[in-house]
Amino acid sequence: MKHRLTSRMLLGHPAERRTLGLGSLGLLGVLLPYTLALWRSMQGFDAAAQWGLHVEFWFALLGFALLGLQVIGSYIGNGINHNHSHRPTMATRNLNRIFNVVLTLIVGYPVSVLKIIHGLNHHGEFGSSRDWSGTHQLDSMSFGGLIRYTLRAFRSMNQPEAKARELRSRPALEREIRREARMLLVFVALLFTISPLTFLIITLPAWVLSNFAAVMINAIQHGGCDLKSPTHHSVNFTGSFYNFWLCNNGYHTWHHDHTDVHWSDLPARHREQLDRVLAPQLNQRNFLKYVWRAYGPGSTLSIKDPSKTPLLRAWPVQTEFDPTHPSLWVQDVSSPPAESSPPNSIPS
């Protein structure tokens, strides 16, 4: 008897159909510039000579549009990978390995590395100076502060000894990272062969910018919050547009304390358990409006972060992980978290 292949047999959760759709758009953003480059080379003509110099201007404008498209697609890919690293997207191990490779090609780095940087370190050391992406590296609530934070966080994440130590006890994860790295190198070589200029002016900058933004979002989600509070440690973005494209990554508080909950369930859990205990400042509908008010030129907000340490001591970051950190436990979701005092430094 023949069995029809259904999404239930392929996906870990029915909601992952959106993940696959958004991931396909991200991969299209990477491949589209090379499709156009191949088409242009196959035409065998000089556009400036045959169609006029103004055509080159439109090609340049198209290049900027393709750069923006890939930045957005790769950033969405980072959001997908965040969810995927906590709850695998596909239903089987082999399908998840394939999906890991696809995500790697979208974001430009071996995505399984996030399980160390984010899953072990950020969640395990949250609220301490041992968190490589911790907001103790955010020195001011300003755009300049966000840029400095991101550069410091990238430097703090460069912990080869700590990563090697964790991988020694996780040989399967190490093999997965190596597999993804090999596939990425082959992919980069192929793209560079098709069009070196496209890779250098579109793909490489897009990967850098999207990953820069993916690290910066951590400061926006936690900057100015009380990291020791059971409920007031994160800013949540509840707008439907933002959460559609980023698969509910805006609902950060419940995710941080219940990493086993699927992303599609986060809005309901947020409404049921957090709406009545969270300070209004921690529920923001418009992401861009909040960033402008909190970090723009008119912002006079200060940092409230119990883990704040002098910036000169932020490097090298200690590399010990604490596996007993409460954020790694599976907690009972039947009762709401205890109410705590709202932070003073988040804009209303």
C-alpha cells in the first residue's frame, strides 16, 4: 500500500510550513543575483554599448535592491535558525541535517554553532558577565552604543578554546558543524566562480550586515532591563507584521524561560501568562518605533543591568558554562510567574 507523503511526515510541527516558505525566500535572495549575472553573461553583449549608458545605472540600482533583499532574507534566516536550534524544524534527523545546510547557505556561517553561542552560553550564562552576548557590553542606550555593543559581542564570541572544549563532549555536534562548513565553502566557491563581483558587492556584505543585525537584536531585547527579574528581563515586540516574518521571535520573555515551547505557541502563552504581570513598557507593538525612542538622538535613558562590569574587563570573557542555570530547566507553565517591579530605564 502506497502512503502519500504529507507535511506531518516531514515537519516537526504544522506551523513549520511558514518556516519553509520564509526560508525559501531567504535562499532565493541569495541565488537571484547570480541567476541575473548568468543571464547577463549569456546574452553576450555590452549593455552600455547596445542599450545606452543609462542601462548601467539601472543595473547598479538593481544591485542595491538585491543587496537589500538578501540582507532581509538572511536576517529572517537567522530568526529561523534561532527557533530551529531550540526545536528542530523537520521531523527526522536527516531532514534536519539538510535544513541545517540550507540555513547555512542563507546566513553565511555553519548554523549549528548557534547551539554553543546561544543555547549553551547565552541561555546558560544569562544575566552574568560570562554571557558572550550579554548587555554588560552595552555602554549607552544610543545607536552608537548598539554598534559598540555588537562589535564587543562579536569579539566576545570569538572563544575557540571554550567552543572546542564544548565540542569535545559533543562529537555529533562537531561533525555537524564541520559538514556545514564544508558545504558553505563549496557554495562560496561556486558563487565566486559564477560572478566574483556579485559575491564581493552583494552576498558577502549582505551576510555581514544581517549577522551584525542578528547580534545587535540581543541588546535591543535586553538592554535596560532587569536581568535578575523572573519576568522583566526582556522587551517583547508583539506586532503581527514583525512576528509573521520572524516566526514570533518578538515574544522573547516566555521563550527565554521556556525554551522548549514551540514558537507558534508563544503568542498564546504570552497573553495568558505575561500580559497581566509585565510592565507595559516591555510590550511594544512597533519594533522600529521602539528602537528610535529607546536608542535615537532624543533618548536620555540609562542602563539598568545588574551584570554590568567595567568595559575594560569585558574581555576576555570567562568561558565556563553553568549547566544549572534556571533558564535551562523545563519549568511548569501551569502557574503564572511571580510579579516583579518594572524596570525604570525602558521607555513607555
